[in-house]
Amino acid sequence: MTDDPSRKVDISRRRFLASLGTLGLGAAGLMLPGAAQAAKVKPDDELVTLHDLSKCVGCGSCVEACREANARKFPEPVRPFPAMYPESVKVEDWSGKRMVTDRLTPYNWLYIQTARGQFQGQRFEVHIPRRCMHCQNPPCANLCPWGAAAREDNGIVRIDPGICLGGAKCKSVCPWEIPMRQTGVGLYLKIMPRYAGNGVMFKCDRCADRVAEGRKPACIEGCPYGVQDIGSRTDMVAKAHALARNMGGYIYGETENGGTNSLYVSPVPFDTLDAAATTGPGKPHLSPVRDMMADEDKLAYAALFAPVAGVIAGALRLGSRLAGGGLKETKPGARPAPAAARPAPDDETESLALPKPGRDDFNLSLGPDRKTDAPTGKPGRPAEPGEGGK
Ligand code: SF4
Ligand code: SF4
Ligand code: SF4
């Protein structure tokens, strides 16, 4: 309870905006952006991936597994690229740099970020597999004007390449700027190549097709060290807290941006990791993130625009199907059985028998005798090889 009248007005306005979004649901039909779906999702239905960073050695097997499993989803752009209007709109072409693995690109949806530094008088080297966080209330899905980005009931956030026009709204509102654009591919080429977008946005879809078949995501299956686990939100949050307690560690993702379905547990605080890691385009930060959708302007936009975006998405999807595009592997909104994708006890034995993580034995490389080139702050941002290149 509060006696502050301005707070009461604020809460009433939020409820009003939220109710507008709800009222629009019936009209929108089909696949709705995340804001409109959020009310239907029970937290326990969401699948969460949990990374135990004390186990990751940075071998990159997960990155290779991801690239192999998702290669057929990667873009094949058509040249020459249409001239864009206004001319300030950038071409983003990663098709000649498909082998880049040290950052996120349209062809690399997972990379290993490494942080080296000192914590409590000891040197550390922590490897962090980075990809989409699959936010519980994702601004990318809530604010996509075309309804191309959507959150599914199992917590996966996907971008439909068949209807994405590459306007990059999802990237600009994502707290980690995860989605990556490839020019010269997608529906915009068939609509108004000069005026309607600039390609398609790509990011981790948490192996939605594999998950729908009851299989684990490729990066989880491909890790020889059992770094990741997957299961219901309730189980994974409890496991994250137990892990953090055991190692005297820290959790990232549980509350960031209002909560995400990718959790990290680290023996080193995340602000220390963030300061020590290289961040910038394609290399997401590890800072605390407030709930972006709590911002009143965004809430209003989502509530008022979600129904319209849903209708547009339906129309674009129909057009895309006629043109032979769109998601094919699983129906948007289809919910796989979480239990099927959850590792059975036997699966957990697949990981190597490593010592139970503790303050002194976390990560293989902790110790004062290790060389480190840890920067004291964030290094300068390197030139963008794909962004803006012709
Ligand atoms: S998550 Fe596993 S596969 Fe990926 S880099 Fe770490 S140890 Fe290697
Ligand atoms: S991390 Fe960014 S791209 Fe991924 S779901 Fe959240 S807002 Fe969307
Ligand atoms: S969940 Fe699938 S798409 Fe996402 S990073 Fe892992 S392998 Fe790649």
C-alpha cells in the first residue's frame, strides 16, 4: 500500500495500458508479439538453460555444435544488394565472414567470451558462452513492429526469418543488442527493397526444432564438460541458487531485464567479469539490466501496437508462405514437452567427472601462476567487419 497519490496514478495507468493489450488479443489472432502472450504463460512452463561457468574451459565445442546444427538456417543473400533509402541505412553483410567465431554474427549465434583478471587476490580466467538470453518479457518481441519476433509458451524467443524485414528494432531495444542483421535476404526483397527494411535479423533460437522433438539444444549436447543444464524454470532457478551457494558464487539472468531463461552461475562477480571481458558490437556486456519493458513508453507502445503487429505478422506470414519462406520446423507457439528436453539423471553423467566447484578449484585456470592480460577496464571497440561494409 502507498499513500503517494502520484504512484497510484502511475499504477492505474500501467493497468490501463496492460488491459488495452489484453483487449486486443482476440482481434489479433495467430502469432502475437511477446507482450500479448505473456499473460498466458505460466512461469513453470518455461524451459531454462543454466550455465555453470566454473566448468567451462572455453574449448568452443558448443560453438561448433551450434554452427553445424543450425547451418541450414543461415542466410544465403542475393546480390547485388538493393540501394537503400535513406542512404544512411547500412548494408550489413557477414556472408563473406562466415568463419568468424569470436563474436555474434548472423552465422554465429553463440561465442565464448573470456574474462581474465583478479578477484580476492587470485587470478581468474572465466569463459562465458554468450547468446540470446531468451528474456521472460522480451522487448525484441514486444516491440517488433511486424510481429516477426515472438516469445513462445516454452520461453523460447524466435525471429521468423520469413517475415522479418530487418529493420533491427529488436536489436535496438535488446539490452544486449543480440540480434544480428544480414542484408540481401528475406521478404523485403519481394516487397519494397529500397524502403521496407534491410534484410533479416538472426540470433539463437534455442534450437527450437530440436527442443520440439524432445532433444536438447546442440550446444548442450556438444559440450564435453556438462557446463549447461536445461529444465523447468523452477528446477533451474533452484539449481542455480544451490550451485551459487556451494561455490560461493553469483547468478546472472535471474532478474536481469525482469528475468531471463538463460542463467549463469559464476564464482567471480559479474561486474568483475564485465569489466574484464571485451564487450561491444556482437560481444554483449554482463552488467545489471533493469526491466526494459517497465519503461512506460515501451509498455504503452507494446500494449497499443501488439494487436496491430499481430495482424501484420499474420498477413506477412501468409505472404511469406506464398513466397515459400517462413518458419517451417515448428509452429510458432507450439509447446514441446519440457520434461522431454530436460536431462534425465543418466544424461548428467555424460559430463566429465570434475571436482565439485568450490572457491579454490573453480575453473581450470585459477591460480596466481597463470599469465593474464586482463585489462583494467573495457578495451577499445574494434572496427566492425560486417556492419556497414559493402
Ligand atoms: S560450454 Fe562446454 S563446449 Fe562450450 S566452451 Fe565451455 S566447455 Fe567448451
Ligand atoms: S536477449 Fe535480446 S534478443 Fe534475446 S530475448 Fe532478450 S531482448 Fe530478445
Ligand atoms: S541453443 Fe541452439 S541455437 Fe542457441 S546457441 Fe545453443 S546450439 Fe545455438
